[in-house]
Amino acid sequence: MDRLESTLCTFGRSLSDIPLLLTDRMKNVFPPLLVLGVLLFALYQTRYKKPETTEEKVNPAYLEHTKKHTASHIQEELDRLHTDAYVKNYIVNVIKHGSNQFNFKGGEMEGGFVSSKDAPKVACHVLSLSGKKCEEPYPEDAAMFYTSVCGGCHGDDGKGLGGTYPDLTRKTLLGIEKREEFLKSLLYR
């Protein structure tokens, strides 16, 4: 103890100053040690720790539902896929519920911009943009609904503002193409 006291006295300190000296040093040393510890932990997590495997849980009701999808059911939908009635129904569903299956620059489309009553009118107008026709004539206000609600993103001409949003004038809409790929994958697996 005498040696420590004599060393401390040389620097003008006493034994009672030791806690203060340690806390001053800790203030300077602790932050870099903390950063080093976090970096070492991150390195360990990324390099040496194996990711936990999570078993994908499938809803039993979904499994029951997929058992009903026989090849004939899938082929039947593939046969109807490009009909005007199927495409109109697809458009009505997108108008009502929205769509986020494509990564367009403009982002996802939220549903409900048009009432359920007016959605079929707008869908008929969208069909006309690609040269298709609705079974029943649609009112002239359908174009007005489209222009005021949909035209801001898809453009009044339906071309999607240079790829920012889906082009609605395509012969086959992207959502129909995606559905066709999916159904064919089920059929030919």
C-alpha cells in the first residue's frame, strides 16, 4: 500500500482519488469497448451462427381447398382466362380490392376508389381501352369515372404513364398473364 501511496503522491493524488481516476478512464474507454462488443456480436451472428429453420405452416383449410383443384378445374379456368367476361371480373376485383402483385414505380394500387356499384362500369371502359367489349353496354359516365379516378395513374389513354403504372391497353393484362403462368405451373407439375 505504501508503494501505491507514494506513486499517487508523486502525481499529487491520494488513495481516495482512485475511484475518480477509474471513472475518468472508463468514460474514455467504455464507448469504444461497447462498439467493439457490438461489432464482434454482429460478426458472430453473420458468420458463425446458423439461421434457425422455421417450418412453413400451411392452413389446413387451404390444403383442403387445393385438393379440389383437379386438372380439369385448372384447365377449365385456363380456357376461360382470356374471355372478356373473365377479364372484366378480374378488373372489377382489382378495382374493389386493389393489387400489389407488381413492383411498379408508382407503388401498389389500393382498392375501393370506386364504389362496388360503379366498378363494373369502369371495368367495361378499361376493357374498351384494349379493344375488348362488355356483354352489356356501359353508360357514358364510365369514361368520366375512369378519367377522374384511374386516369391520374394509368393516364387518360390507359398506357400507364411510361411504365410508372400498369398499361391497361395491353391485349393481355399483366395480372391475367401472371394467373395463366400460375395455373400452368399447377397443371404441369
